[in-house]
Amino acid sequence: MLKSELRKTYLQKRKSLSQSECVKLDDLLLIQFQKMDWSDVFCIGSFYPMETHNEPNSLLLTRYLKAIIPNLSVVYPRINATDNSMEFYEETESLIENKWGIQEPAPLNKVLPEQMDIILVPLLIFDGEGHRVGFGKGYYDRYFDKYAYSNNRVGVSYFDPIPKIEDTDQFDVPLTHCITPWNRYEF
């Protein structure tokens, strides 16, 4: 299928999940997350989940990491819609909602890409090669392409992969890993 079709299909599948189904899936995601090796992680890029889209609860995952890793730094993206860029900033208590309804940290302490060990990546669906379908704005792909370094890009999905996304292109940066409620994938 094409990205546009997959985006519609999986956004609808996610929106059709009840709140109790999402809580169950989040708990199962946490179990898969706990099976990963976090011994060399000191700074993790994450995302604030969009509740209106039944996005996986990344806050549950980062709370777990904070409990097992002393002094873990969690950072979150801020989107610059003017130039279509994205940068990560340290977690702050005051959040700002952007024009898409996504929570963002106050832009106080910018974190450079090389400071992050892992970045949790939101998505709607992914394929067996680690390509993902997000909301179509390309912020994450541009961010990953802009910085020539290899940190782990861990997708978080309620759904297992489809075989192949038909219209990937040279600008799509694949994930290195993905977790679902039932499996962990490495690409």
C-alpha cells in the first residue's frame, strides 16, 4: 500500500481503539520495552503522545526508564513550522501546545543529536525494513537526515509491521528498532 492509504487506514484503526484497549496495549508495550538493553542509555529523545489520536503512551515508557536509570535525561522535540525543522529540548514542567495540538517543552535547554543515545519515534505503521508512516510532514526524517550520526531510532507502534510500504524514497530514514505490544524488531 501507499503511505497515504496506510496513513488513513492506521489512523482510523488507532482512533477506533477504546481507552481501555489503549491502556492494555500500553502495558504490553511496556513489557516489550523492559526486555530491551538500556544499560548504556543516559539521554533519550521521546515524544508527548497525542491522546486525540490514541498514540502510544511514551510517558509510561520514559517513567520506567527514569525509575531504573539514575539521572536519565529525557528530551522532547519542538517543531519549527516556518522552516520545517525539529530540535530537541530538555523536559520542562511548563508545556506549550503547538498548532497541531502536540505538547512541546519550553525552548530552554537545547540538546544536540550526539547527546542522545536513543530517540523514541512516533508512527502509525511500519514495514519489515524499518520504514515508517507518520503524519506525513517529514520532521523526523529531515532531523535524522540532517545529522550524520547513528543513534538508535526506536519506533513505538500498536501494530505489527506490514510487509512493505510501496512508496518509500531516498529521504525516508528507516528505524533501527521498533516495539509493538507483542514483539521487538531490529533492522
